[in-house]
Amino acid sequence: MLSLDHLNVVFNLGTRRAPVPLKAVRDVTLNLEKGDCLGLVGESGSGKSTIGRTILGLNRIETGRITFEGVDIGNLNRKSEMQLRQSAQMIFQDPHSSLNPRMTIFRSVAEPLVLHTSMRGAELRERVQELLNTVGLETQFLYRYPHELSGGQKQRVCIARAIALNPKLLVLDEPTSALDVSVQAQILEFLKGLQQRLGLTYLFISHNLAVVRHMCNKTAVLYLGRVIEEGPTEELFQKPLHPYTRALIDAVPLPKSGQDKRSKLIRGEIPSPIDLPPGCAFYGRCPHALDGVCNLTEIGHFSAGADRYVSCVLQDPQRSAALS
Amino acid sequence: MSQPIIEIRNYSLNFWTFDGVYHALDDVNLTVEKGQSLGIVGETGCGKSVTVRNILGLLPSPPAEVVSGEILYDGKDLLKALPAEMHRIRGIEIAMIFQDPMTYLNPVFTVGRQLVDVVLAHNRARGQGEKISRKDAETRAIEMLNKVRLPNAEKQMSNYPHQLSGGMRQRVLIAMALIGRPKLLIADEPTTALDVTIQAQILELIAELVEELNLSVMMITHDLGVVAKSCDRVAVMYAGKVVETGTVAQVFDHPAHPYTQGLLRSIPHPEKNVSVLEGIPGFLPNLLDPPAGCRFAERCPRALDICRKVTPVGNPLAGGHVASCHLAEELEAASA
Amino acid sequence: MTQENIIMAEERQATWRERHQSTIRQLRLYAHTYSRNASAMLGLAIVALFFFVALFGPLFVPYPEDATGAIHLDNKLQPPSWEHWFGTDEVGADVFTRVIVGARVTLHISLFVTVVAMLIGVPLGIAAGYHGGRIGQVIMRLTDVFLSVPALILAIAIVGSMGPGVQNAIIALALAWWPGYVRLVQSKALSIRSAIYVDAARTMGASNFRIIFVHILPNCASPIIVKASMDMGMSILGIASLGFLGLGAQPPYPEWGAMISTGRNYLPDWWWYSFFPGISIFITVLGFNLVGDGLRDVLDPRGRK
């Protein structure tokens, strides 16, 4: 349904004459089938949000292709663009800043309907009310302004706006990370139910591993713009193959007693995405790094079971064959 | 039992707003013992930040108004302390670190300059005869940066804050907080803006420094995982009240307040495979006009008639575990 | 039938209240915050008085013909008295009358200047901020050139080339005044352009036109209003300066600056001639500035520091 094929996105931090390229997304290939919920996990600078925004046409594709229902997103005409705008929608991290502070809830939710349909007047109001009911908001909010709503309510408004045109794909960019946990739980469950009811496909972008594990059937882990591991969620979490995935999972503090206040951790910080050294981007922090291997050559993706890929030399079948 | 380093007693605080009086805190009681770390956890609007802000007198009044209570530090009520006394306590006896280190670092001075200034200012505030030279102050600063495990400490002294990464800035801020050798560290969401791998490093650092420098810690966070991992005791706050306190094991393994239980059922737990997150339906009560009785009653699945009439007081359970709920004993037993 | 009508009317009223309940509350909050600011309230009183005088004053002045250059030489340069509150000038015209009528002239001119400056500056600012690119560059450099010359000097130069007169002075001031709006709106539009709600609108397929008018312009409104209220005062000062220099209104046109200019020759013995127009300018400009400050505190609290 949605496929990313060797996608590269580059930002220019410099000027046109003296460009400073930042490779935000490097050679990413992903596939979503109808009804999937694919989790994109990574820390800041991993390019997870950039991927989402690129799918919605907010960033320019450097090389590679994104196809959505067979249509190449890279070159759209006006008609197919309007088509895409209806069938793919995005929900952003901060519900507060994704609503225009000068627009009432009614006008915000009505915006896509006004843009794409001929609904007006009473019909429009009815549809907006219906949408608000769908996301569990009372109609008393219709003529309120965003600042009068709580974070969870605002995110529900954003969801109502996103599903107004019956889209097929929702890109959820950290949809709950600005929310409190009790509200997060409600929104997550609501999104899950919505997916089943409307047969939606989700691209779920999050830094929160527990949330991704709860929500997604497939997960891809990103590090500095590259997918370093990908697979069915449960398998990936139970048996992470890439040292970074392992470290990421270990770093999350759990809500239970009896944890050691100190634990063995990966050292160092994420290197700057400008001027990346050759080889594995995780080389500098990896506890298993092999000098002369990991820091020299680009690491390919190795298959590790059904639908599982990992980008680490330790998982290279040829190498392990050669060693043994 | 060891001595408390700070004790907040019957603390109530109001804010004057356009819409009326906002009852931000109601009868808050918290104690941190020497060498202990207390995690204060709760959701937006529960008053966790407000509680600690006034320990250092950081809330402007008006609009804030202390209605009742005292904050005892070493037996002295900080709410009644004179400005000169506060000046001596702030940063030297009690230090604070914040969520966004960039806001608290001055972007136009180097890291070294800012640390040195703090050392000199502390020296002046202490008012001891011996004057410390700039050179000595610099040595102290580098020593401290090494202590917070900032790589290339000496070189970093001449860097500006924007040249550091988020994790490194937080280390600098911790160094700045601890350079006056405080006895109590207040950490307000210290890792919220950081990535998980960096968060883990910072939490570990704080744990190590607590032991090394014999610190007591008050850590405010919304993340139950952070509290569970890095604190000894937990206080759960809801709508301006402390609803439950106890050790990490008591609160996480035997939660005795329905709100705590609701919170724990709201987060996806990587080890228990829950299929449905329950969440807590409903909203925070309007603190401009707080309801009678228990403030959680409206959202509570176990609420009884009494809950809407009588405000529950701290119900002591075994081993210092306290829950402000009429049903605390029953719930604690049931959650075993 | 009538009863039905009443019910329907009631219903409609109720829904109107309901629909605007949030707006009403917001406005009440603004009014409350503003009214607690004493200097802003003083400014508001001055501005209200100024508008009242400018709109209705000319209808009640004691000697209406004096405003347009009637001459009573036997009555010239009389000190303030019961018949002539502000005294009379060198041709015997009543200064009080001329000051009141001058208020209307001043209001006309300053409104025109401010509105024209906004009409030029805001669209250019939006274009530069939202569109950016080469067009934005060109607009901003042009603005910088204009801003590098003080507005008044620029206006003097423009009038100089067109010849003195009220019309030309107004045009000159309007032309000198717009760059401030470009700067203001450009920076605001630039930050709103990357706001998430604009991204969201874009992903929904909103056109640039819609994004500008629905999302960007309304969110630029507060600082524009604040600047406009300040500029009312500043343009009064500007027009009076041009009049004083003999480049704007020419005597006997009842314009405050021109009156001071002529009255200056009669100082200090016939002080009232230039004093009353002068104090009028002072108070009015002060009033607009206080209102602008007050509005800024209410609408744009962060814009202060």
C-alpha cells in the first residue's frame, strides 16, 4: 500500500552557495500493507519524523521513491495531489501547536471538509459534530478555542480533523508524547479501536518503546537516518539483534520495583549527523564494535528470519560462516 | 530512622487568577530523609512542580499565596526565611536542576565562566574570610566537570552552551548545581527533554553522585519508570494533593490508592503483556472550585458515598506506606 | 405563530451567545487586564476625547468661520479670555476654534497615513515572510533601504520633490511609513509559516491563498494592531513636523504644526498662539502611545521585552 524505496532526504543547513548538507534519511526502504501499524522508533536525529513528513509531501525527496497506492508521491499533478491529501493524513506530536489558536474547534475540524467537499452550513455542522462524537468529545466544544481545551482533548480534535475525509493512511508523529499517561492510554486505545473500525493503516512514529510495542505489529529501529533493524514487533523486542536496539530497550526505566539504580549502559552520545564517518553510525558507541570492519565499510541489511532485517556485521551470515 | 533533611507540613498554596482563586496545593505533607531520594510523580496540573518551587522561594507572590503550612529545612521554616538567609541557602544548601538546561545556561558566556561565577558567588554568599582566587575557582570548576563525567572537561570550559549536546548541557547544569556542595538536590524533570539512552546515563550519574557527595534528592517527574529506577521513596500527587507515599516497592507492588493503580494500568508495560490499557477516564477537577471530599472521587472506579463528602486523610499502612483513601487497607491487600 | 417566532428568536439568540461565549470571555479578560493598567486607561481617555472632539467638535465651535481664514484685525492677538478661551491669533481668529477644527484635520491625516502604510506594508511583509526566496529578499532589501533613512527625513525629501501642501505631505508620510509594517509582519509570518498548524493545513491540501488568509494573517493581527495604534500618534507628530517646517499644511489651514510654526514668531509675549496647538499635539501623541503600550501588554505580552 505504502512503500519507501531507498529513500534519501537531505536538508541544506547552509546557504545555496555554500551548502551544508544534513542527511536526515539515508537509504530507507520500508513497506506497509493495508491494516498494518508500523512503528518507527529512534532517538532525536534518527530521521523518524522526517520520514513521516516526507510521505505527506512536506519535505523534498532527494533520491528514492515513495509510492502510495501505486502513485509516486515524488511527482504528483494537482488532481493526484488532492487525492493523496484526502487519503493520507498526519497527526503531529504537539496537539497544542497543531491547531490554529485563532480558529474555533468547529472551524479546525471543518477545514478538510471545506477544502475537499462541497459540504456547507447545517450539513457541515452535522458532520463535524458527528466527528467530534466519534473521537469522544461533546458538542459543547464546537465553538471553543484550542487554549480552552486540555492536551488530550486537543489531540482528539486533531484526530477528528485527520479522519474527517475517511483517509486510508494515518501518519502518527509522536501522537501521545505530549500527553499525560492516563490520557495517553485513552488515546492509544482509541487509535487502536479506530484502526480496526475504519480499516486504517498506521505509520506510528515514537521514541517510546513501550508504546510502540503496545501499538504496532511491525517495528523499524532508526539510527541517524538509517533503518538498523526491522521486524515483527514482539520478535524484535524479545530478541533484538542489533546492539543499538538492545541498548535502547535496556535504557528504558521500567515502572517496577527492584531495579538497579545503575546499569550497564552504552556510553557516548549520538554523533552529529553532519559529516558522518564512514561505516556503521553506531560504531563509536557500540560495545561489540570491530575495529577495521565496522568503521570502514558501509554495512548492508542482512535477513534474519521472516520479515526481519538487521544492519550489523555480527549478523552477517557470510562473516560467521567464514569465522567458523 | 534517620533524620529528615526537609519536611513539608500541611502546605497549602493558592494562586490568584482572573477567574478566581486557584487552589493549587492542599495540605501537602512530604519528608525527605538524609541521604534518601524522593520521587514526586504525577500528571500535569497535580502541583508537583509548584510544591518544590517555593522551597527556594521561586514563586512570585502575588499571584501565589501560601495559605498555611511550613517547609522545614534543618528545623528552619523556609517560608519565613529572610531574603538574606534564602540567598545563603539557595544553591549552597539546596540546589536545583531543571528540565531544559538551555534555558538556565546563559548563551553568551562560556561554560567555564558561568561555573567560575557560581563558585565566586557562593564564596561571597558564605561570607567566610578566605577569598578564593579566579584560578582556584577554575580548578574547582574543572574538578566538578570531571565529576559529572563530562568528556574533555578542561576543553569544554571554553565552550559556549550551544556547542554542547543536550546531555552534555544537563551534565554542566548538574555540575553547576553541585559545585556549592549542597545537601539537597531538587531535580525538576531532569531527563524529560533527553533521549532514552542519554536519560539512562544522566540517571545513573545522579545515582552515583548521590552516594559520592552524600546528597538527598527530590526528583519531580511524570515518568513512573524514572521514579521506579532512581528513587528510594515515591510520593504520588493528584490535583494538588499527595495521594500516596511509600517506598518504591510499596507503591509499585502494592499500590493502595485508586489513582496510583490507574496510573500503573495506563502505561504499557514491556514485561507484562497487557492487551488493553485502561487509562483513567474523566478530567482533573476544577481547582478554582475543588469538590468536597476526595478530589479523585469523580474519576474513581471505587468511589463510595463517603468519598464525595469526607476528605480522606493520610491512612498509614504497614512500613511507612501512606495512602489518602478511605479504602486504602482493602486496596493494598487486594493489590498484593 | 408569534409565539413560534419568539421561541425561534430566543433559540437563535442562545446559540449566538453560545457560539461566541469563548470570544466574549476572551474580550472580557482583555478588558479586565487593560482596565487595571492606569496609564493605559489615561491614554484611552485621551484618545476617546480626541476622537470625540475631532468628530463632533467642529459642529459646536464658537467661530466656525475663523477656521477657514476669516480676518478680524481689530481683534488680533488677544490673550485667553471668556470670549476666546485660547486667545486669538495675528489675524484675530479664535485659536480655540482652530485647535478644535485642527483635531479633525489631524485625525483625517493620521488615519489615512496609518491605513495606507498598513495597506502597503502588510501585504509586502506577508509576501516576504511567507514566500521568502528571491522575492522576499528583494522586498526586505528595499525595506532596509527605506528604514535606513529616518521616516521624517524621507517624508521631507518626498514633499520637497513634490512641492509643499497637505495632500503631498500625506502621501509623503504614507510612503515613508510602510517599511515598519513590512519588518513586523515579515518576522511574524516567517515564524508562523513553520508552525505545525500551517503544516497540518498544508497536508490537508490548503492552498497558499487560504493559508495566508486563514492561518497567517489572523495570527499576525495583534502586533499589527499595537503598532497601528502607536503609529497613529507618531504620524500626528510627523504631520505636525511637516506643517511646522512649512512643507505640509499652509496657513491659514487649521493644522496644529502650521499654527505652531506661525505662532513661533510671536513668542514669548503672545505665548497662547503656539502653546495651545503644541499642548494638543503633546497630549494626543501621548494618548496614542499609552494606548499602544496598554494594548501591547494585553494582546502581545511577550512583545514587551
